[in-house]
Amino acid sequence: MKHRILMSLLVISSVLVSCQDKKGDNHNVNVIDVKESSAGLQFNQDVNTMLKKQLEYGKPSFDNPYQYSEKDLEVTAPILSQLLLDNGYKTIGNEEFNNKVKQIFNRIIDKNSASKFLYINFIDKCDKGLNYTPNNAENNGMFVVKNQNFITDLYPLPAIIDYQKAYTETAQEENSASKTYKDANGNEVKKYLWKDTSNLKEQRKKNIQTLIARNLYLFNDNKAQYKWLTLNDSYFMDALVKTFGYTQDPDLLRWVVERSKFDKKDPSDYGKLFWIKDCDESVRLHANTFKVLQKLYLPNDSSENRFILDNIKSYLEYLENNDNPESKVLTETEKVKIMANLAYFAEQYKYNPSYNDGTKMMGRLRFFLGNSSRDILQKNNYFNLPKFKEWWDNADYDEYFVEECEYNGTCGPDNQPMNITEWRKQHPKK
């Protein structure tokens, strides 16, 4: 019965995937060996011309007047592609690549578009404009390179090639470059030259490692890269699930779930495990999250996973408040559906004696939902969750208890709630 309940948790189709532990502890996860590559070492006039411009203005900063453009990425793309190929990346066909981009980032590559690139915005996933600004505190995104079929950040040339070795004359010119410039108001502003970057070699290596690991992991299904990415590129890995709703990799999803706790300072973050509002205004519920949670939530567990239902309870309490941001982007039906699935998942443990569960989640849901929300439940056949109606009806006493003892705060030494036998005498089953 437990298995049938799990499979019916959500009314979205999903394929049951294996959650075998593939942590790959035998790998040296702190290092990705970058193989020697000819990329960027052979002189190229287009590269040289672009390099001169980038060196003249120095490292990107808020004050740096240099405007990166499509041309910057066009020049670096062949270098990045060669770096990938030399480090084992197998370029997949257009159709397979396009399908993976849709599955992972929920973006469609328009075959009729003349643009060579697609921009994936990590701050505003629905902003599809091309943003040729290197990542900083206000910009975070990456490019999909069409036809060459890989993804990359926008890297300045000095951040990916040893320009002092491959373009010696241009590098010499940097030695005489001014370290200041005048801004639009005539003020003298300091600029930072690439040659003065003390850890440039290490930065360059990390950029190349990140490029290789992301592409091998996502498009070549190379699981050896997974552990390195979770340790060294955690923002990216977390965003795959929480920003873009990619839950098809059970190892990744488990990693994100286990590091996510309900936090009053950022309550919306926990909800990203369970649902996402797509750019077409539709809401996706993450059935795979509940599958992972059921594997993690075990009786008599002393790990942090023992707080899973507490985290769900806190998020359910947060979500019912109509003053939260979610209430501005969700319809009432969408909100009720999310809350119903959360309560339904948790309520199964009330009926499993191995857990001694006292969260009374369905009773809380009854307390939270007003008449219009209850009508939505009924009109939608309780979202086709097979035991929902039975558990809902059985939770009438729990509704009384949480209202009396938690949310209205009247319980105390001199005001004990009725036990279920006493209460049932006054409220017989209909």
C-alpha cells in the first residue's frame, strides 16, 4: 500500500528512477585533470585583436567601460570547444542536445533562429535576452552554444588561455598600459590589469575545470564529474533543481534535498524542492522529490533527515499565509494543490506504527483551508490522490487538536483538550 500511495502522490506523469547511491567516493573529487590542449596556443588574428581590447580595459568590474558583445563569445567559442574535445567531451547531435537543454533548463532552441547563442539567466530564468556581461554580483548566467552543442559562461580570453605564452607581443603591450582611465564624468578611476592578477593561473584552471565538468556531466552522462561539481560548483548544481526544476537525476536531487532545510529567513527556498512556476505560468510539481524524501525518512533515524516532516510542517504553515510572495504568483487552485500534496505525503506516516508520527499534517491542512479552498479540493476530486478523502475525513479530531493547542494557544495545565474518545462523543462520524 505504501508503494501505491507514493506512486499516486502527484497527478503528473513521472518515470520511477533508481535511487542507488552513486557517490563515487573512489574519485579524487577535489581535482579534475585538465589535459594539455592546443586550444588558444596557435596564433589567431581574431583572437589577437579581441585580446588587445580586453587587455586594454583590464579585468571586468562595475567601473570598467568595456562592453562585452557577441563578438567576444564568437572568438572564444572555438577555443572552448577545442578544450572540451581535448578533455574527452563527445559532442552529441543537435536533436539530442536540444532535448537535453529542454529537459534540464526548460528552454527551447529555435532551429529557425539566426542567433548562434542562447542565454540561460540564473537570476531571472524567464529573461531570455542575451546578456554579454561576465558574471558578477548582479549578473549570473551562461550561454548555450548552438551547433557546437555545449554550455559555457562568458569568459574573457585571459581567463581561459595563457595569453602571455601564446600572444607574447600583445602581452608585452599590456606592460605599458595605463592603470587608470577617466570615466564619463571626467573622474580618474583605477583599473585592474590582467597581468597583475596574482592567482590568474589558478582562476584559469578552475574555469576550464568547470567548463569540462558541467558539459561532461550534463551532456555525456559522465557521473564521475558529479562529486566535483557538488563540491566546487554548488551554486550551479543547486540551481539545476531549484531554479530550473530539473529533478531527473536522483543523486543530484538527493544532494539538494539533504542540504535544504526550512529557514524562516528564506522560507521560499524550501518550497523550490516541491514546485516551480514555469515561464508559461504553469506550475510543475516535483514527484521525484517525494520519492527521494520517502527513501530518506526512516524510523529511528538520528540524522538530520529525522526533521523532514518538521520542515514540511513549517513550509505548510508559511504557505497558508496569504501575505507571502507565493500567494501573488499562485492561483488559489495551484496553492491548494501544492498544500494538499505536502499534507498527503506526510500523513502516510500517521498510519505507519514504525514512525510514531504526531505532526497531524492533514488536520493542519483542514484548519488552514477555508470554504473556497475546500470546494477546490472537492471539485478536483482531491487531485486524484487515492487515500486523500479517507485521511481527510479521519483528521477532524486532529484539526480540533491543533487549533485548540497550537494555533489558538488555549491549551495549558488548566485547559486540557478533550481526548479523541470524549471529542468523538460530541462530534460523531457522519
